Amino acid sequence: MLKKSKPKHHNTINDVMGKINSRYLFASKFTEIDLEKIWPEIVGPNVANCTTGIKVLKNTIYLRFDNAAVKNEMFNRREQLIKAINIGLGRNHIEKIFIQ
């Protein structure tokens, strides 16, 4: 009776998914979805209502606001916002914020 040989390289599902996520930038989309869920908790309901767009590409967030005063305030608090977002996401993923 012949025994089947096992492949030499064993990859776990987590390893394979991690490679797929990094290759096709799915991780950025998952981060974007998570951020949209916690955004009102981070900035409050009034600022969240003035937010017209949240986009995450790699380690950068692109934000759009429909109110000039809110846009200016968020621009001045970028560093605090980065820290709050990383704490809210539970990982140090965000390094930059661009406000449009």
C-alpha cells in the first residue's frame, strides 16, 4: 500500500489570507469599513454628520467634510485624530491624514 506524501510547505489559512490581503489591498478596505463604524464615536455625532467621505489607502486616510469650520478644526487636530483612530481600531495602522 502506497502512502501519500505530504507537501513540504504547510501554510495556514491565516498566512494565505494575510498574503491575499496585502497583495490586493483588502486590508485597507477592511480598515475603512471598521473606521466608518467607529467614526461617530471618535469625532462625535455632529462632526460625523459633516463628514462626506472616508477613504483609506495603505496607511493614509483621506477625509472630506461639507463644513469649512469642521474641516479647519479637523485639520488642526490631525495628530490627535490619528492617535484616536489607531486606539479605536486597536492597531497602529494609520500614519497620515489628508483633509480635502
